[in-house]
Amino acid sequence: MERKYQVFISSTYEDLKTERQAAISCLLDLNCIPVGMEQFPASSLSQWEYIKNSR
């Protein structure tokens, strides 16, 4: 079974838009799943706890 890796793209949404899009494009080309904070659900967990629990 082929693995797909979920990769967290860090930085604020408004900053580095061009760079974030380039990183996302490269990750998609590598068959990875790019994820940014804007895609996280509302949760009572801290952001770090949510990231650690989503593996």
C-alpha cells in the first residue's frame, strides 16, 4: 500500500502567499497532503495537540 504523508504548511495565511502556494504545489506533485491552519476545525484542543492527535 502506498503511503501518503500529511505535511503541515506553517505561516500565517496572509503572509508568504506565493511561497505557500509553491510549497503546496510541490507537495501535491510528491503525492503528499498539504494542510494549513486554515483547514483545521474549531476544537477545544490546542493547535499542537490537534496536530499530534491527527497522525
